[in-house]
Amino acid sequence: MQFFLDTANLDQIREVGELGLLDGVTTNPTLMSREGGDWRKQAALICEMVDGPVSLEVIGTSHEEMIKEAKDLVSFGTNVVVKIPMIPEGLKALRELTERGIKTNVTLVFSPTQALLAAKLGATYVSPFVGRLDGLSQSGMEGVDQMRTLFDNYAFGTKILVASVRHPLHVLEAGLIGADVITLPYSTITQLMHHPLTDQGLAKFLADWEAFQKGE
Ligand code: G3P
């Protein structure tokens, strides 16, 4: 399972990159706006720093606007993946971008049948938003499981990129289902690394060793 970082923050990208756990980055307008400043500079820096796919999202809502923006976004780097919203105009844009050989990530996917449409039109990735569905008492992961079955039944090459992740259990569930990619907020990567028994165990090992060295 590939790990992408769901952020536009350069420090977070650097830190996870140094751990060797960074396979790519996903951004969206909310994450980009959080960083402030010139988004174009930020996007270019992210593309330069990341040795893997970087999703940059369009803002337009007509397919003409999306295509125009996509052409601009791909100029930021060879690793750019154009993020397109799962709306009818987005599907029109997706079809054209697929024909042009531009990589795409269909975002704001909330049902397996939306994912099926995106896969039929050649999306590189689909992004099911699991946390937002869980927040409405609907199982986000059940949908991901159904997407996996649909894609496998018809051998679609589209990758399932689990998004809107809230906690490590989402990572476990996505892995068990066989999702191709999961995009993680920095906080979830941190949570994955820690376990109280690891910290307690290490403290005990070090204390015992220290006592032994003192001849206690
Ligand atoms: O990048 C898309 C997705 O991961 C957003 O997640 O936390 O805004 O639901 P969230």
C-alpha cells in the first residue's frame, strides 16, 4: 500500500520524506489555502520536493475551465496528477484528460458507483472520502471494499486512493481491503508510529540496563 501525505505543508512533507515513508502528496484547495502566500510557488516547491505523484486540484466547475487549469497545473512538474471533482462536468473533463494522457485523481467520491464511472473514463486514481462518510454514520470503508470488488471484477487499472482519513484504524482497514494508496494527514502518520507499550517497554529496558551498569 502506498502512503501519500494529505497536506500542502513543506515541513510535514520534508519530515515524512526523511522517514522514507513518502510515496506521494495530495493537496486540495483547503489545504493549499491553509499555507497562505503564493499557491503557485507552493505547488512548484511541493512538486520539486516529492519524488512521486502530487495531486493538485482544479477550481473551475465547467469542463472547459477544468481542462484549461489542468494544462496549467501539469506545467508545475512531470509528477502532477490533476484532481477533478466527481461532478458531470468533471467527468467530461476526465474523458478529455485521459485522451491527452494526463494523470487524474477524481475527488469527492462518496459511492462505489461514482468510482465506477471514474474508472470507466480512465481515471488514474479515485479518492473515496471515508472519514466524511463515517461522520454521517455511513461506513466509508464498506464503499471502498465494494470499489475493490468492482475494479477487480473488470480489471480496471484505476487505483483506489483512500482519502479523508481520520485515524490508524482506517489505515488497517484500507490495507486489509487492498486499497492501492492511502493519503494520510500528518497527525495519522504520527499516531501510526506510536504505541504506549513501546514507550513503556523501552523505558523499562533502559532503566534495567542502567541499574545493571551501576551494579544494583
Ligand atoms: O484531500 C482530500 C481529503 O483527504 C480531505 O479530507 O479531512 O477534509 O475530509 P478531509
